[in-house]
Amino acid sequence: MYTFQKGFYTDVRIEEFYETTITYTLGQLDESKIRKYKAAFIRVFDGSLWYYAATSDVDQVQNELDKLYGSARPNPDIDNHPVVRAFEVHQDNKLCYVESGVDRVPKAEKEKLLQSFFPILNAQPALKMWKAIYIDAKKIMTLYTSKGTQLTYDTQRAGYALRMNFSEGEKKLSESYQQATDTFEGLRKDTEPLQEHIQKCIDFMTHAVPVKPGKYTVILSPLAAGIFAHESFGHKSESDFMVGDETMIKEWAIGKKVGSDILSIVDCGTIPGSGYVPYDDEGTKARENYLIKDGILTGRLHSTSTAALLQEGLTGNARAINFEFEPIVRMTTTYIKPGSQTKEELIEGVEQGFLIETVNHGSGLSTFTMAPSLAYRIENGKVVEPVNISVISGTVFETLSLIDGLSNELKLLSFVTGGCGKMEQYPLPVGFGGPYVRVRSMMVQ
């Protein structure tokens, strides 16, 4: 399709994008729009430097390529460069969302989905402010490379988020309810789970008591465990942080004992949902990557460049948020593998501690913090009352080693609002999750 000059490595990434955004505040429509574009990102490598271009006019791709070739220097030995040798070559057409594409669903149907929640939201006097958001996005990617890769594949996500502010006298609570999947038809239309969540929020706001600060056993929900796996460990597994940093390489040496014997953490791009990418933006095929297996550091996430520099295998984690950016090392769906106990058995093993159900936000690398929303005190193996916790915290390595229980249920979560941020590239769709995870000791405040 394009003329690639000899003496260079070249790839062309064409992105056809469709997105719907609908928002209501207290039942009043704020926004209802569809955004579409087709654009391309182009790279040329001469063995010394990368040359980039982006264009929203795909008819100009060859012209942009020729300009980049004019700036670079031909390298007759380019095919033997370690990075170029490392690039995978695939020919594949993997379109999963032709019939179930969100672009085939009328916008009025998407508005109707949000409107179905309005009677429930309006029926609660304690719910003073709410916003309903629907977002979907479909992307068809086409990749051509000078090594012979020719790929076309699609990714898709759809979902809604309900952001709610409760108030009763001096008591206040901000919570959200979100569902996301890979098709519009897959979204749950029944309202009973929302009603149950709203009542749970009101009960929590009414009865929650202050927490007594200290170190306690903590059980993390799949959401909280997924945030921990993503923020506190997943980012440390992105290998571009290690290139040229000998201290970091030694600290995160493959084969090092970094966690409890029962702990395994995986990143995988083949799982349907907001982290699904069958091939990354360099054409590397997605696969299941163990970052920790049975407490041992077994891998890290790579682009082709970082894999070649660190002399490790490809993982399929070179991703860009859109056609305006180069691919960098990013997560897909990152999660903790389940164990053998039930949630109830984990709780029964706690004398004094807390169950963290939902989380406002979490952050940190070597030391992490997490701000819970809905949390409950456990006493003598039973959940006894809701508690207001400002923050739970710990060091990553210590927390990984103090995990002493994993439930046998695995919940993987998708999202349509927010996303992962790294450098200037935000928000990138990712997924995460895990089982219920029991940590023997964490600081609770």
C-alpha cells in the first residue's frame, strides 16, 4: 500500500475512531455528541534516531513518509539492528465488533439507557446531586511495517457511570456506580443492583463511625486489589523506567523474591474489556505475562525497544492513547490471580481489621496510599459496622510479602471514565481486578 525505502525500519499506524459521549446532571442534558476521525501515526528508524509524523489526512501518508526519509540517513545494515530484529511480523484481520459495533446503535438508545436510571436517582431525598455519563468508543487499527506486518483489528468499550453526592445533615458521602463492557448489548439494563448500591451508600453515610488509627489486617475487594496491582506494582513493571537505571534493575531483578508464596500478578491484553488489545501499537501479539509468580518476580512489560535493550522477551505492551503519540510501555489488563479460600473464610480469619469495598483513588510506587470510600470494621471474624477511613498505606514490597489470603473468585473490571496516565499520555483505557486479598498488616488512618 505504501512505498517503504530500503535502509530504514518503517511503520504506519492508521486509526479509525468512533466515540459517543452523553452526560446528564439531575436529569438535564449537558452533552450528547458523536466524534469520529481517521488519522495516522508514522515512524521511521535509521538505527540511530526515530523520526515521527502524525496526520489527520490519511491520503498524505506517503508524502509524510517521504519527508521523514529525507530527514533520516539510510542504513544498509538496518535489518540487523537489535531493535529491528526484535519486531514481530504478523498478518491478521481480527475484527470482532462488526455486527456489535457501538457505531451501529442509535444515539437515542444510549440516551434512553441513562434515562432509565432517573426515577431511581430522583426518588432518594438523601441524593442531593447526581450526574449520569454514557461513553463508548470503537477503534479500528491498521498497521503496516517494512518487515511485512499487515494487521487490522478492532477494540471497543461501552459503559455508564453514575456519580452521586449524598447528604443528610452534617453527614456527606460521594460515591459512584459504574458498569462497562465491550458491547452496548452487554450492559446490564436492570435497575435492582443500582437500587441496592444506593441504599448501601445511605446506610453507610448514616451509620459510619470514625476509625481508630493503627496497623490492622485489611481485606481488599477486587476493585481495591486491582488498583493496588495497577498503581503500586504494575507501573513499576513498565520497563522503560529501568532503561539506563542500574539501581532500579538490581532492585527489580528477575528471579527475586518480592511477595508472598501465594501471590501471582498477571498483565494480559487478550481479555475482553477496556484493556483488550490483541496486538499492541507496534504489532506485537498480546499474551499472558506473569509479572510475579508464586511470589517471585518473573517478568516485566516491554515495548520492542526496551525488550531489545534489556535483552528480554516481547510482551505486547507498546501502546499510545491515539494517533498523535508514539507507543510507550503501558499496561493492558493487570490483575492478581485468585486463591483457594472463600471471601467468608478470609473474613473469619480476621480478629481485628477492615474490609475495603470501594475506593476513591490510589497512587504511589515504592510507598502507596489508597483512599477508601465504603469500608467496614471486622471483629472476631465478622463484619460489624461501617467506618470512615481516610487512607490506608504501606510500602509495596512489605505489602506484597504480607498477603496471606486470596479468595477463589476473580473479578476483572472495565471502565469508560478516566483511565491510566503516564507522561503526557492520558487517559489510556486499561482494565484491572483480582480476588479479595487479605493483607496481614497495613497502616489505617
